[in-house]
Amino acid sequence: MTRRTARGRLALAAVLVLALVSVFVVRLIDIQVVRAETLNSQAVDKRSIPEEILGMRGDIFDSTGVVLADSVLRYDITASPKTAVESAITPEIAAEKLSPYLGVPAADIVKSIRDAVAADPESDYLYLGKKVDVDAFEKIRALEIPWLYYSSQPARTYPNGAVAGNLIGFVGSANEPQAGVELSEDSCLAGVDGSEVYERSEDGVRIPGSTVTTKQAQNGNDLVLTIESDLQWYVQQTLAKYAQEYGAKWGVVVVQEVKTGRLVAVADYPTVDPNDVDATVNTDISALGSRAFTAPFEPGSTFKTLTTASLLDAGLIDTGTHVTAPYRFTTADGADVNDSESHGTWNLTTTGVLKESSNTGMSQLGLLMTADQRYDYMKKFGLGERTEVDFGAEETGYLGDDWDEDGVPDWDPQTNLASMFGQGITVTAVQMASIYQTIANGGVRMPVSLVAGCRLPDGTMTDVPSSEGTQVISPSAARSTVDMLENVATKGWLASKVSIPGYRVAMKTGTAQQPDGNGGYSKSYLVSMAGMAPADDPQYVVSVNLSGPVNMNTSAATAPIFRDVMTQVLKDHRVVPSGSLSPDLPTNF
Amino acid sequence: MSNLATATLPIQPLRIPRRTAPEPSIEVVANRSQRRARPKVAYAIVVVASLGGLMLSQLALSIALSDGAYTIDRLEVTQKEQARAVQLLGEDLGRLSSPQNLAVNAEALGMVQNANPVWLRMSDGAVIGSPTAAAGGAGVLGTAGSKVANQLLAGVPLVTQLPPAETAETAPTASVAPEASTGATPGAATGETTDAPLASDGRVPAPTTR
């Protein structure tokens, strides 16, 4: 071998190697640079699975720890129609088995699958059932129908049904809040969905170490209400029973804790069952919320308590102030009021005016104070504005709309008198309870609360409502008012219907005319009763309101509800019976 | 070797100087320690074996890892199934413990609420209120029936409607319980009340129930 041939070989080898390397380089650049993006995405599509991680919506609890709203998973069942028609398990065979779990006739299932294929032979996606529960899902899965696919969806269930359904509200089909605290407290309850990407092998197993969390999921927080679900149920049951018996259109009962202002029960009749909203939509759309907050009404005589308390606080009257109350009372400026039933002239004390619920007597007492002063008291009692609860669609009530420059309504002479006994102005049932809470609590109005707070996973509570009260009237004025209301309870015409053995009860009735919508009053009444017990140291306020009870249109319709509910509240909370008797104040002179 | 170099052979006179000239004619002879320091086959074996071992262990590790992936996958499936079972049972418990269901069942079993509460004051034994027996059907639901809707209870049977096979299991315990409580409580209670007015320690005397 010569030196030349050896060199020739070396050069040839080098050229070959170089050629080979350049082929590789070209291919490498082609793959890594030129087609990198398409190839990458193809590869990712093949192996990489993006997955949404559900941030579960928080639960809603009552004050005793009972779950009122629970987050659950429901399952959507989809079929691949093109596979179904070719499968050994035909749509006919499958539909027969699926029908009872989906609640759809078998023929309809077959038809929808066949129709889908007829419309599009490549049809690969058809909903057979949306949001089926775990039980049905497990059973459907056990059928092992190869052309069915499942996906889980977050949903809401309300184990206690309509108990507090008026307050909790409900969510829509996409789990979006639509009413009640579900809506107003959504910032507490809502979870944040996260996402992750992982790769999986051909047989569907996640490749270890391939998971990349792109966004952390965050569960919602729990919401705790001040409501006691057992009591709430009792109040709703009692209210509904009597409301139906008396043929009322709607009714509201509010139970409030005197010392704290917490609402322990707010019952509406009718009430929505959040599990079955459609049933209420079809019968009474106003019942989707809580009329206790959203339906202001002219309260009538239960309002006399506020007028009396204001006059006492201003030092203008005492419990024994003499009033000569005729059946009809007119003023020089043209106002004309009369009592509900014809009577001769009564010689009443302030206590007697409340006991007889005399409009003419109350008008004369009310005139001792200017309209501005009375309006100021109404405002201090929290009227004319939404309560601290700030419930969805909560109303402010109406105190007049002819506003003076100084921000005081310019009531005409008739309204001026009417507003003293609760006509011509409106309040909500919760505002009415709050008036009685203030008087029961020594004149200190506590902020009304429905939500006890938002509970974070570590147990700390945020959004805890204020517990700072405001002194609206003096303790002595409040005490005198309670004393007089006790006399209404013991001497009034419903005395035997509202007495609870062992407890001193204080209450006031109301039978208010309801507007007919044309500036006048209809024949329909709103009957009500509001009161507190035990009157020697009031613990709970109960306010009952029935709208248009056709079978009994007096406040007697509210008495059994008031008594039953108050008894249950006192029993439930182990309230110590009064150790004393109600004061005996003179009602006449 | 030096002897060989000098003993020139006449038959190959040309090649020997050619061969020997560029090469050193002397060579370093390794001493004992240097000989010992020479690489041995053993080392090679160790290196190759450890490399092999490394590869094998990596293989084992990756097998274990993917086996772990399958275990995780299996466990995740189990966890999902169990979470579903928990949810199912939780939902059942929720609906069964709803006040509507409890009240309907209690009244179906004949339990009624007495609408006339009577209080016993512990300090002086005074009875507040007039004790009146509750009338049959005087429950919270009464003849009116349950008025608070709960769609979840649709189709849930009352305890009184359960097939006899299920109630039979609870029957023996139910018949024993009243005996035990009647035996224990009334005797003790009446004994105390007849002797002296109620002495209160601020607590309600509770019957001993087994």
C-alpha cells in the first residue's frame, strides 16, 4: 500500500462522515427548528393531558353546625352515537337498562341516538343525561356500555330542602349563584378552579414526574348563618300550617335574639325548595327570595309601639297619660281618623290606648311631637334604609317622598296622623322585628345579622358582623314600653291566646289595610303581631305577619303562630321562666 | 538484550542497523512497586461490574417508578370511588336527618309534641303551667302534614313502612329498653320527692338509662 492510496482512503472516509453528519444536521435543524412547533404540539396532544382541577364551592352552615347547602359532584352521561350503532350493545339494548336511571323513556333514548347518527354519521357526542346523582351514575357505569362517557360536574344540594330556602337561595344549572346568601355572599363561598397538565402513557397512566400545575385550585370558604335550622323548620311549618288554614296569600315570621340582634329564624310562606326551584317559579315567583326582606308593607298598629316609645323617650308622655279617645278624631287641617270599631268616648291612659289599639288616642298623643321629631326616631330605629344584613333585593321601606329641604318628609295632615299608627309608611318584617328588639334591649338597637361569618379553612372567621349597638331610646322609656305591651298581652282581647305559662309576654297586634295599588285601600288586611318574652328580661322577639288571610282577617290569626313559635323558642333555648308577674298598669281613668 | 544487539549476524547486515537505529536501545525495567502499580484485570472487572450494576439499578428504579405510577393510578381510582361512596352516604345522611324527615317519622311512630309546656322550678319544686296530656295527632305536623317541602325526600319511605324484615332486627332491643328505664327511674324519683321538697343542685335529675 502506498502512501497515496492511504491518504485517498482517509479523504474518502472524511467526506463520507461529513456527508453523513450534514444529513443529520439538516434533519436535526428541520425537526428542532423548522417543524419544531407543529411536531411539539402534535406530541403534546398525543401524550399531554390538560386537566381542570375543581375549586369546590364552600358549604353553608346554620349556627348549630347543620349543613344547609352542600357541594357535591354530579355526572353528565354522554354517548358516542356513531359507535353505539355499530356496537354489540345496541342502543335498543342499552336504552332499556338506562331508562330507569336517567328517568327518560327507553324509546326516547334510542330515538335521540338514531337521530344523531341519521343527521351526522360521524356523530360522536350526545348528552343522554345531565347531572345524574352518584347512585344512578354508579349503576350506569356498572352496565359497562362501551360507548358511554362520563364527566363530573360540580353541583349543589340542600339536605334540608325548603328549610331556610328563602334565605340560602339557590344556584343555576352551571352552579352560578342566583338568590339568597348564595348570591350575596358569593365572595366567601366561590372556589377558584385550578389547572394542571400531565402526560400519560399509552394505557392511560400518568407518567410520574410529568405533572405541571399551571394554576393552583382554591376551594371556597364556608358560610355560617345565625339561623338555627331546627327552629327555622318549626317556624316555617307552623307558619305554613296556619297560613293555609286562614287562607293567607303570604306570611312572614321573624325571630330575633334581643341581646345580639341575630336572626335565629326568618320564615316565609311560601318558601322555595332550593332543590326544586322550578316548582316555586311556576306558583309564586316572589317566594324565590325572602319576603321578610323584600316585601315592605304598611304595618298598622304594631307600629304604635314605636310612636309610644318615641314619645316616652322625649319625655312627652308616661304610661298613665290621660287621653280622651272618641271613635272619630279630626284636626283643624283636615285630617280625619277613626277607630276600627264604633265605640263611645273612652277615657284611656297611654297603656289603654295600646291595649284598645285606639287610632284616635294614638293620634292625639302623636301630635305632642312634631313630624320631624317622629321622623328622626323612625330613622334611628333603622327605618327607611336597608338593614345591616343587606340581603339580596332587600327593600328600604317607605317613609314618604315629599322631602323637605332638611331631609324630612312633608307628610300631609292625614298621612301625618296615619304614620303614627303604621299606615302611609312601609317597613319590612325584619325592620319591624328590629324595632321590637331595640325596645326589648333597653333601647339599644343591635345591628341585624343573618350571617355569622365566613369561615376559612383554618377555622378563623372573617366578615363577622358588627356587634356594636346604638342607644335609640332611653332604658327607662324602653322599660315603660315593655311594661305597657305586657298589659296588652295580659288584658287585650287576645290575652288567652298568647299566654305562655311561666313567662311574661309583651306584644302588640296590628290589622293594617293594604293598598289596592290605585292610591286607596283594598278590603285585604295584613294582620300582624310582634312581641317579646320573657318580658322581665326579654331574650327573643317574634314578629308574625300574614297577608290577606281570607278566613280570619283579624290579628287573632297571628296569635296561635306567635304563641307556638315563642313557646318553641323559649323551650329550645332553655330560657328561665319569669319569676314575677306582669305589672298591672291602669288602662282607664 | 544488550548481548543480542552486539552479536551482529552477518546474514542480515542491512536490516539490523535500520531497525535498531531509531529505537532506544535501552528500556526502563519496572521495579517491584511499579509492577505492583500496573493496572490489573480486577480493576477493569470492578469498573465494568459497577457500571453494569448502576445500569441495572437504574432499570430497577425506573421499573419501580412506573410500577409506582400504576399503584398511584389504581389508588387514585379507588380514592375517587370511595369519595363517591362518601358523598352518596353523606347525601343520604343529610336527607334522612332533615327536620322534615325526622318529624314525619316521629309522628308516624306516635310521638307528639305537647303544646302546653309545663315547667318544674328546681328551687322550690313549683309546677308552672297546667299539665295537660297531648292529644293524639297534636304534633307539630298534626293532621296538616308536613308543610316544608324537601324534594330530596321524594320516595324515602317512613320507618313504619319499611318491610318487616328490617324492623325485626331492631325489635328485640326496642322491647328491652322500656323495661330497663321503668325499672331504674320511677322508684328513685318518687323516693326522693316524697321525703323532702326538691333539693336543687341546679341540674335536672336525669334518669339512668342503659
